[in-house]
Amino acid sequence: MPDGQPKPTAPMRNDLTIYDAVAAQWWSDEIRWVRTLKNMVPGRLAWFDRQFDWQGKAVLDLGCAGGFMAEALEDRGARVSGIDPAADAIEAARRHAQSAGRRIEYSVGFGEDLPYAEEAFDAVVCVDVLEHVRDLDAVLGEVARVLKPGGLFLFDTINRNPLARLAVITMAEDVLGLLPKGTHDPEMFIKPSELRAALQGAGFSVGQMTGLGPRGISRRGDFTFGRVPGTAIIYMGTARLPDR
């Protein structure tokens, strides 16, 4: 590069400001990467629904952003609370819920310090979150604290290996634009064996883990998602606390 020319700067990694930046358009379907997040919800729930009966249960959506998962859980009969550090996204979630007469309780906060009483929830759902948190062990400890005995933790996250880095960073962020550049830090991705050990350390019995990935294309040209073989890239799982 010639002298005097500014060097291109790499994007900030694990950039969580992206959720507030698009909060006003969260439910508009105008932004492709936000539609991608929305399109992942049915694929996740197609598997989560087989693990848990939501009807009448108190459920926390940990890392709820603008409320896609929270509203889908309420549609299944759950009593839903949602929490996220992105204050503008939370406000967008509140406005959308209120406009539809929903009774979802939204809060601004972090997974490392949840503002809920012990044994407050029958289930905690945490998707597209664990690969972003500052202290995984603290988050899992808080999840265990707010779950009732026998409560279920349902999650997904991203594996840490060269294939996952290629798929999520190179392709999804840099080439296809399915996510903004800098959304993820590949060093924060979590191997299934690491997550299993951390969950067991927090007192959970860990269940099956399975893959999540593209399964088709919508009429709008967006990916649709569902369960896929293998856990090499995105994987879902469950973990349960002991019952009394």
C-alpha cells in the first residue's frame, strides 16, 4: 500500500451494538440479516417443541433482542419474560408486544447478573447468545439459579473449529451478508465438549445436542432453517437441573 494511504481497519468483533442500531426496523422485514434471525426461530422451535411443553409454563428468553423468540413462545402458551442488554431492541420488543396485546415482561440486563428471584422459571431459552457473553460460567450459574428444580435450559451456539469459522465469519458475514461484519468473534465460539463441561459444572444434566442449519430457500430468497446432521457449525441442546 502506498505511503500516506490509510490502512483498512478490521471490523470490531463481537459487536453487540448492531441490535440497537436496527431496533426501529426490527419488525419491518426490511433488513436481510434481521429476517435471517427471524427465520431461524421456527427451525429452533421445531426441535425445542419436542423437548418441552410450553403451555402455562414460566419461561425466560435470555438474550431476546427484539422479541422474535419471545413472541413465538407466548404463542405456544408460555408466560414469557425476555431480557437483553440492548436497550433499544428491548424497547422495540415492548412496543411490538403492546401493539398486539401481549403480556411479555421485558427487561434490560445481562446474563451474568439476572434480575430475577431464585427458582422463577420452568425453562430458560438462550439462542444466539452464549458465543457472545463475557463470562460463560457466570451466565450458566445464573441460569441454574433462576430455574426451578427439574427446570430445562434450551440453547444453541456456534462450534469453534475452522469449518464454523469459514461458514459463520467468511461466508455468512463477509460474503453473503447474512449477518453484519463483526457480529461474531470466532475465538468466543464454544466447542460442544467445553459447553457440556461448563453445564455439568453448573449442576446440569446435559441432554442430546444436534445441528441447526439452512434447509431451504424462502420465496423472498432467504434461507430457512431446521435440524441438520452433525454439530460442526451451529448446534442446539438441552440441559436439566436435578429435581427435588
